[in-house]
Amino acid sequence: MTGVELQSLPDRMEIAVRVNGRTVRRVVEPRLLLGDFLRQEAGVSGTHFGCEHGVCGACTVLVDGVAVRSCLMFAVQADGCDVRTVEGLEGDPVMQALQERFREYHALQCGYCTPGMLISAYELLLRGEARDERSVREGLSGNLCRCTGYSGIVKAVLAAARSGQAVAPPNGERGG
Amino acid sequence: MTVETPVRPAYRWIGQKVPRLEDRRLLHGKGRFLEDLEPVPRAWHAAIVRSPHAHARIRSIDVTRAAGMPGVLGVLTGEDVVRMADPFPLTVKIPIRYYPLAVDRVRFVGEPVAVVVAENRYVAEDAAHAVSVEYEPLTPVVDIEAAMAADAPLLHGELGSNIANSRRFDYGDYDAARRRAHRVVRGRFRFPKVSSTPIETYQVLAAYDSQQDEYTVWSNFHGPFTLHPVMAKALRVPLNRLRLLTPPDIGGSYGIKAGVYTYIVLMALAARKFGVPVRWSEDRLEHLMASSSGTDSLIEAEAAVDADGRILGLYLRRMDNVGAYLRPPEPACLFRTHGNTTGPYDIANLRLETVAVMTNKAPTGLNRGYGGPQLCFALERLVDRVARELGLDPADVRRRNLIQPHEMPYRTVSGGLYDSGDYPAALERTLELVGYEQWRWRQRDLRDRGKYVGIGLGLAIEPSGSNMGYVTVAEPAGQRAGRLPKSGCTEPATVAIDPGGGITVRLTSLPQGQGHETAAAQIVAEELGCDPADVTVVTQMDTFTRPWTVSSGSYSSRFAPLTASAVLLAARGLKERLRRLAAHFLDVPAERLIFEDGVFVDKADPGRRISLRRVAGAVHWNPTSLPPGEEPRLEETVFFSMDEAAPPDEADRVDSSVTYGFVSEAVVVEVDVETGAVRILDYVSVHDAGRVLNPLLANGQIYGGALHGLGAALLEELRYGPDGQLLTGTFVDYPCPTAAEAPDIRIEHLESPSPLTPLGAKGLGEGSTMAVPAAIANAVADALAPLGVEVDCLPLTPHRVWDLIHAAAGGDGPAGRPAAGDGGNERRGGDAW
Amino acid sequence: MKPAPFRFSRPEAAEEAVDVLRQHGWEAKVVAGGQSLVPLLNMRLTTPSVLVDINRVRDLDRITTTGGWLEFGALVRQRRLEDDPRVVAGCPLLAEAARWIGHPATRNRGTVVGSIVHADPAAELPLLLVTLGGELVARGPGGMRTIPAEELYLTMLTTSLAPDELAVAVRFPLMAPGTLYAFEEFAHRHGDFALVAVAVVLRPGADGRLAEARIGIGGAAEVPYRAREAEGALLASDAVDKAIDEAARLAAEQAQPPDDVHASREYRRHLVRVLTRRALYKALAGVSQDV
């Protein structure tokens, strides 16, 4: 076994990330946060950082179908992955149901945390975990919103869960 | 569940639950926040070197290594700032020098010391870590009373003390009231330093044109534009050489982002020094340590009461901790509520003392409720103490002191003019909704079973639309006399019709999520007969191209009383012009025209009709068809102000706000006396904000405002150690409530339209932030009354509640013995496994 | 708030990762889920020169049941604790406690092993490892070794793992049928680290007495610990209420809680007593959760 010299490890890497269906190929520093990559390199600016230490949830995106915080992941770790943000879920019936209910129940005010909140709510619906008010409140407790007091959000997600029974497969298994 | 008031007839759009226009973009990731935009190309990025000390002299700054790093343009330090800028002018004349960057001394942890400009934020931070600063630590002081002590370490030697401002106001005769009182009830209350912490942090992008000595700055600053002259003065330019712009979307503020202005100046100076546009995105750690917050307050209070609990006189001594500098608009926090110091109560005699104290904490500024939560906490706790000391029910004491509806409009002793309201009705409705009497019964029953349930009331006057003159009471009448008086509350709005008949509204109300676009569109749609969804509302600010005033901006819940009025009057003015033109084109007297669904129709001959669109087309395309003397203009700008917003009088009376709403809240809590955890069982909130423009938006404001109040009541505090180190510098340590902690709220509206505003509307959005900390504290004190616990400080974290119980029990609380029915999940085990 | 520069290694086999660690030792950090590490990197509280990302070591992404153990490879995300049938059936206490760990999005990415080796004394998984008596499987230049839970934690955020060792898996003993258990946690907000957390596992014997009692305490010392004296008190007595009160008292007595911004030593000690008692009663009441 030979040692691995520091200089032999890359300080820049070429990566290819599929962002909302489009492959974005860039040479990046390993330290570039996924959220910065999405905003600055991929030009997908809907999702924002709110704390950069993994508490507020504003930067939540889907990586290979799973909701994660894009401030706690490096772009190089998403090399070869499929990343989706709210912009990449246009026309998705579950996301559309959420967007409609969010508007109806006034579940957003400034809208800055909303893209991350929608992604968390989306996953909650797909997993069938928006069972009741308690489960929605706990399921969304990783996303801070300072405007709404969460009341509209919780009602909107519950309403979307009710209306979405036709579109979300039963027992939370993801289709396709 | 939300209980809706029956809606009035007559309006088609106003007062309806119109879903927001803003949501169309925000729900799809298409918001336009400053970080999402590149208004100028090739901006460089700043990172700020900040003080790790609460109080220290700067011995030296070595930027050599940082400036030499690849990708780094350079470093701005205090030397540059002193060369290019003046200290900020202050609200009151005191000899302290406040720059956006420390010059020779740092006075709080996080105070900017140097600015690194580099090709991106990553490199800028690398270089910021390479700047080496040598400090000579000085003794810090963080506590209000310690800072007021004669031998306290001084923050600003020139001033000779740490007291930035102090005043005493006497209205009526407090001493006489005290002499004839049956009893004097006292309290000493502490309100924590809290911040509403918007999820979008401060954002600034500054550019400098050396040819014209002109600064252009994009930021998420939302006013008040009284701070524009403060910035321009610091930058040594006239106001028309400091162009301030904002993006269409701002990610929340609740007042906090008014404080971004010092960074506007700082980045403007960096842009000037390096000759490039400079962008700065504050990070969360910077935000928590050095953006802005409300003041922490110590309030000594006395109520002189008769045997029935009638308050004959009130004494308040308000001490506000404004942090390391008296940053404008401070000490305004002490005076924002000046006209409503006596709350919803009929109190004829008031003595008020105010003290603004500087300590080695971060400077303060606007934060939701601005002074109201502190005042309300003291006043409402005091009222409960009156009840407890006299053996009366807290609801009864309030009933006996409330201003009666027949007294409206009511002039308070300190000069406020309460424009409308039925406070007793709102209180009774609150008690009915929460089931006050039933809870009193259940409470006794539950106590017998070892459960501690409490019911707390919190009433608040919710002032809206601040009078520019209120801050001037910070100086005595004699000193004010020599200066230009300040008054008014002017807010402009423009409504324009384009050649195709399309309607555009331009606001300078700078919303950060409140839904101004929707509400303005509703008002215009109501007046001009269209659908709100078809109205375009522009909220971006540009001080070079938009009509604005020194009072423009978003603060003091001024949209409903002021902006909405300006929008209404502008739309109405435009409609009158259109009516005149329609009359001309149809050749009928204008009085004969009615306006329906965008069409002017002759009452006498309904066949004679002309659409608004057609009239608009004629004005734009064929102005020679207009009658003589009629200007070809389809744009109306109204600057709305109110005469009630007069300067303070000789006796320091000032109507500090143009409208006053009322909030009545009841909270039921259960306290787990073993852990100190407070659980909210019910929360009822009754609001009277005059005419509600859109119940969806109104309730959104109430839910949001309530949660900020609840955070201050139960969880949040920017805590500092005795060494001045911030202990809550991350979102892990500064615990904003999540969805799991947020209670549902039962909201109800009563509507006593304001006689002063054309729509009868008043502001709303800060009332619950004021009322609920008091209501929760009252509820917890009520729950723990059998244990002898008094509550005089916040937040009521489980730890603090446990401490209170422990202290009341003389060190051995009920905690030592297991409560029956503990937590609901415990069963007694019997005598075998 | 951006991390300092580092070099990046993404091995595809565990041996390769160990190789990088052997070379760079303390200068290297392993990242899997990154939910604890990346905040520290972003704040520059740690500035490794090499980050070893093991997310491509696919054979670490496995849950297996062997020889009385439930084993989680180093890439198994915490989210799987909630609903993996092997966890629910074999180690239900883990499934029960899982919802207390952070939030869905952090559990989606954060790994079981990652939390175990991060060694936060208030975190749920280290507490469960100590309570249940699990062990960590580490691979170093000299091969594999196992580290029992009670030898793993040295002090706050510090384990006995050598800098050139990679934690490849963690094992929890399967819980015997009929085991009673409960998890109690006290935090300011849902998803926060616990001020104090207590896990209890009780195995009734055939004679109506307890055959085994385990009480684990988190957040009340520099490492999670078993409250042995309290366990002894439970086993020694037949009078349930008295025994529980005594056990709670002893558990609190043994606590050496930190005094910090979140809570005082006295308060934490008091919570140990309250939560221990509550957890014990909850476990006794939980016969319906019988495996």
C-alpha cells in the first residue's frame, strides 16, 4: 500500500450534476457548497441559504429524490446525482397541490423560506407522513419560518394531503 | 380555527380574502430577492473582520498577508473610514462618534473592524481570517444597572456616563394620586433582548461613481427614510448623490432590516475605495451578533390604586439597553408608545421616566412592536399584581379601568388620541371565547389533582402609523424649540393607467412579506372596477426615480392607515379625472355618470357609455380631443399625511401614532412543575384594527406577530456572558420556535372603523407581539400562584420556570416529590414488577 | 460563512479510505452524512486539509442481522431507523428514539455511525449504543477491531477511534422478546439536542422480578453513561414505586452534568431524576410494545 500524498488529491474537480433535468458540468473547488453551486453555477436561484449551519431548512432540496440541506453538502458530493428544486417540480401533481393550498391558506409571506418549506412538505406528503396536525408540525420542524407562525403552512399541507390522496401512492411509497 | 366576523356589504374587493398576487412568483422559486439579481455586472464580494472582544482598544491592524492573497482586491479599515466619512448624526445631541467600522476602539462582540474585498465570498473569508488585529482588552459592562452605576466602565469617555438619554415626564399629578391611593402596587420587570431574525439576512450591493461623487446602493433596507439623511451625512454627500434601490422581494424584516443602513454606508465606502461594485451577504452568525435587535428593558412600575382596583396613577421608569452606540433612530424605542403609555386604561395621572443606557452589547433598533412588548409586559403584569394584592379577579380589575366606548375618541394624558374602539366588548368577547369562567372552575379542580393550569390576559393598544415628531420628545421642549419641528406621517402612492387601460400602482411602502401588492390591488380594483389580479403593483424603491418622502418605508404598521389611504385617494383622483373626460366625450354632465365594471354609463340614458380603457386610450393617443385646460395625464400621485401627527406640545404631549387598534388576548397554559415546561392549551386573540382590508393577510400578520411574541415569552433571548461574549450566536443556541412549538390561535376581529382614515383601516401586525408575552407571563404566574411564584422576567424557559418554583419554595420546590398524574404517561407501578 | 479550502478524496473501498487516513491522520476528516461535520467546516471551527468522503464505498450501505446483532454499515442513514422492519422488530427502542434525532432532512443524510462517532453527549444514538451495550466496528491499517460502547467515548466529542481508523459499522444487540423499554428526552424545541435524555430497557424474569435493567443517561456528563447504581436499586427491590424513586435519585446522583448556556448543572441533574422516573414508568406501561 502506498501513501496518498496531499498534492495528489484534487483541489479542483470536474463534476456533472443533473439539476432540474439539465446536466450542469463545472470545475469546482471541493469546498463549494451545493447550495452555492445551484445558485451560482447552475443559475437556479429559487432556493436560498438562511443559516448555513443546517438549522433553518431554507436551503432544502431533493438529491436523488431525498430532501437534504444544501448547506450541509458539497457540490462534489452531488457529482452524478439528480438534484431537484421547486423550479424543477413544475407540473408535478403533488407539488402543484401544495402550491395551490399554500396560496389558499396564506402559507407564505416573504417567500424566502418557501422553496425549502415546499420541498420538505413534498417529501412529507410522498412518504405519507402528513397524517395529522402533530405529524405535520413535527415533520416540518426542521424548516424555520419567521413570517407565518406556521398556521397557514400546517393547514395547507394537511389540505394538500387530503386532496392529494388520488395522486400520492398509498402508504407513502414513491412511484416511478 | 379562525372565527370570522360577518363581512360588510358594499365592497366587492376590500375586506375579502383575496389570495395574494405575490404568491404567483414566490411559490415557484421566481422571487426576486437581491441575492437572486445582478443589477450591476462583475461585483466583488466582501467579508467583514469582526471584533472578538466586547470592549477593547485596537492597537494595530495588519492587513499585509490578507491583501496579498490571490483573488483579494484589498482591505478597508478604520483609517479609510475616517478619511472618507463622518460619524453618523445621532437622534439626540451627545458627544459620541459612531462609524460603521470601529476606528480605535471596539465596543461589542461582532463590531466591524475591517472589510475584505475579494473575487468571491469564499476567498474573502479566507483573507478575513488572515487579517491580524491586536487588541488591548478593556473592562466590559453588559447589564443595565451595572452600566448606570457611578463607577461603571465608560463606553464613550467624552459623554462622562453610559446614559445616552434620560427624561422625566409628568402628566396630571402622580404624587397626589399616590397620596390618596388605597394601596401602591409595585413591580420590577425585565424584558429580554430579542430579534425577529428574518430568514433572509442583510444584503447590500454598493457602487460608486467617482466622476459625480455619487453612490448607488441596492439593499434590502425598507426604511424609514429618515435614515437616508443619516447615511448621506456620514458619506458626506447630498441626498441626491446617494441613490438607494431595493429589489422587488425582501425576505422578512419585522423592523430588523432598518438596521442594514450602517452596512450600506460601509459597503459604499468599500466600493469607493476600490473603485468596484461590492456585494455583501451577511451570514447568520453575523446577523445574530451584529445586525440589530430590540432593546432589553428594565421597567420599574407602580400603580396607585383605590380599594376597587381603579388605577388612580401610574409610574413607570423605563430603562432600555441600546447597546454600544445610540444608533439612530434610537432612543426611539422608549418613545414609540409615548401617546399610549397608559394602555387601554383610563388613567389620569402618569409619571414616566425614560433612560437609554449604553452597554457592550450589539446596538438595537426597530423590532416588531418597537417598545410595545416591553411596555405591555410591565403594564399587564402590574395589573395582574393589583388583582392579586387586592384579592380581585384580573378580568374585573381590567373591566374597572378600561376606557369606555362612549369616551371615544379618547385623549390620553400623554397626548395620544385613541380614534375608535370598544375595549370592554373586545375583552368580554375574549373571555367568552376562551371560556374564562369555565377555566377558573377547571383550574381549581385540576389543582386538587396536582396539575397547574393558569389563565392569563394580555391587553394592548396597538399603535399604527407613527408620527415623525414622536422621537423629538427625547429632548426637552426647551431644546426642541430651537430646531425645525418634526411632524407628519406622509406616505405617497401613485396609480397610473397606460395606453391600453392597464393599471399600475407604485408604492414606497417597501413590504417584506406583508402582502402590500395584494391589498393595494384590492383597493384600486374596488375604485377602478377591475380585477385585482390585473393590477400591477410595483414595490421596488429607487430614491432617484420614485416619489418618496423622508417618512416613506415600512415600519409602525403604517400600510393600512397611510399607504392604503394614499392608494385609495390616488385611484379616486384618477377616477374623477376619467369621469370628467368621459363626460366630455359622451357630452353629458359628469354627475350623471355612474361607474360600473370599468365603464362610465349615463344614468339617464344607459346606452351612452364609454369604457375606462377607451378614455385612457384617448388621453394617451389623442390628447387634442381633451377639453381645454385638461392635462393629458393618467397618473395620480397622492402624498397622504394626517394633521393628528403634530409635533409634541410644550408639555411633551404627543399623539405618537395616527391610529390606535386594540388587542385582547387570553392564553391558557399548563405548567409541568417538575420540569418547568409551559404548554399552551388555548390561545384566543381578539383584534380591533378598524376595517380589515383582507382577512387572509390580517390573520397572517396576527399569527406571525404572535409567534414572535411567543418566542420572546418562552424561548428566545440574545444572551451575553458577563464578559460581553454572545452566548447565543447560532440558530442552535438562539431558539426560534418551529412548527412543533407554535400553537394554533383562535382569532376574531371586531371592527370599529377609524374615523380618521378614509377606509377606516388601522395597522395590525404588532399587537399580538406586544400582548402575548404579557398574557403568557400572567398565565404562568396564575398557574403557579399556589406555589407563591411571581413572574417578572422573560423568556419563561423551562429552566427559568423551574428556578422560579425552586426559589419560591425556598430551595425545595414541589419538584422533589412526584406529582400525581405526572405527564399523563405515568402509572403507579403497584408493588410487583 | 464558508469552509476553508481542503483537498477531497472519495475512495470506493474502505481500505482506500484507511490508506488516506493513514497518510494524513489528524489532518483528515471522514465525511459520510456530514450533518455534524459540515456546520463545523462552514464556521471554520475545524479546518482539515483533507476530506475523505466515503459515500462511494457502497458496501457500507447495509443493514444486517447476524449472531444476535443488528449491524449498520457506515453509510446507513438515520432515516432508515424509523421504518426498516429489521430495526422495528429487532431493536424497537432505536425506532422509537429515531424521531427525536434532528429533523427529517438531517436524518435523510446523517448516518447512524456518523452520529455515534461524533460523540455528542446529548445525542440520541450514542446514548442508545451505551444503554443497549453495542459496539463499533473499526477498520485501521492493521485490520478490523471492535470497540465496545463503554470503551468508545472518552470525553465530549472524543472517541477512542484512532486517527487512521475508519468506523465501518455499528452493532446493537437484538432486544429479547418481552423486553420493556422507553425513551424520554427533554429539549427546548423539537429536534434540538437534548438537555437530558434517558433510555431504559427492562427484561422481566420468570419469577416476577426483573432479570435485567439498563438505564442510560445522555446530556448529563461528558459522555453518555449507564446509571449502574440505579439499575442495581431496581433489581434489588420488589416495591416498584419505591424502587423507581430510588433509582431516579441514584441516577441523578451519579450525573456530572455540564453547566452551559442551555442549562445549569443543577437543572440537568434534576431532569435526570424526573426523566428517569418517567421513563421507567413509561417502560412498565408499555407492555403493548412487547416484541
